[in-house]
Amino acid sequence: MSYLVYILECCDKTLYAGSTTDLPKRVNEHNNTKAGAKYTRGRRPVKVVYTRKYKTLALARQNEAKIKRLSKEEKLKLIALFSLKTS
């Protein structure tokens, strides 16, 4: 099983970081259900702008926490680097 850390861009251009094992399900929850994060519920729709896989939950959560501590500018740089690698 792999664990994903993701960054969502909300409709108001704010960013939200999280982790999951099932990204399509989690994004659907953020966009359509109460199971989504409270933060994203008032900022729908959201779209995925960054993902990274990890082998363990511990690594995923550790890196999710690092991303959450970044400034918005630093997160945007990370997203831009990710976009370059996936293009």
C-alpha cells in the first residue's frame, strides 16, 4: 500500500495539505460530503495540484506536517516544481 500526500487548491486560491491512501475518494469527500475537512467545506470546489507517494504512513504524515508549516509562497514553489516534473 502506498500513502499519498496532496495539496488542494480551493476555489478562493488558498491551499490545503492532507494525506490519504485513496486520493479520488478523498477529493470527492472534500468536494461533496461532510467527511471532507472543515477547512475545505466552505471553499469548494477544490482541485489537486500536488501529490507525492510514500511507502509508510509515518513518512507521509511527517511530510504532510512539513508542507503544512510552509508559507503559501513556499507551497507554490513546491507545486511549480511538481508541475515541471510531471509535464
